[in-house]
Amino acid sequence: MKKTPLLNIALSQLIASLGHGDSIVIGDAGLPVPPGVPLIDLALTRGVPGFMDTLQTVLAEMHVEHHVLADELAQRSPQLAQQVGLLGLAGKQTLPHEEFKRRTQQARAVIRTGEFTPYANIILISGVTF
């Protein structure tokens, strides 16, 4: 059995396959997935799994060099923006939501959650552990 909290096979394989600079997206239930970008759909029902639970679990296994959020998150969902800020992630960048969605086209995969909080989306860029 694995020692880390991440049990999902598809997520474990994705994270193990990342190289330096590769990106993954964790998105809310409404974030569009660009054609050609693989989707790992975890959504079960409204709020399950939640964005923060999914993010924290992925962070237990992934080394993140920097991350990208939509500008609108702080404006429309300040509590969630604060929760993300408390994680102490390196290298925060913000973009308008339309630009954020364009950046998802470069992702290795999009992970869809059951989150219904507006703009609960993040792009994680992989770092290296050496």
C-alpha cells in the first residue's frame, strides 16, 4: 500500500509522469476542458470531492514550482482564495479568467472536482525535487 494519502490510480500515474515545467489543472465542476487535454473526472455530486480536499491531496505528492489562479477568485470567492493562500504555495501568478482558460490548453491533464464555488480553479506547475 502507498504511504501518501493519494489513492486514485489515474492521479498517481499523472503526477509520477510529470517533468519540470509540466502543468496540471484542478478545476471546479464548471471549468471547460480543452479538446485534446485528458480529463480525470472525480466529480460525484455537488461539492464532492471539494476543491481544497483535492488540492491538498495532490500537493501531498506533487512538488509545485509555481501556481496560477484566476484574478476573479479573490473577488468572487475570497474565503477560498484565503484558504489557498494559507497553503504557502510558491510562485503565485494571477490572470483574468479567460486567459486562465486559454492556459489550460497546455496542461497535461485537468482534474475535475465537484466544487461549485466560483473560480475554484488552479494550475499547478511541476518543479523538481533536486
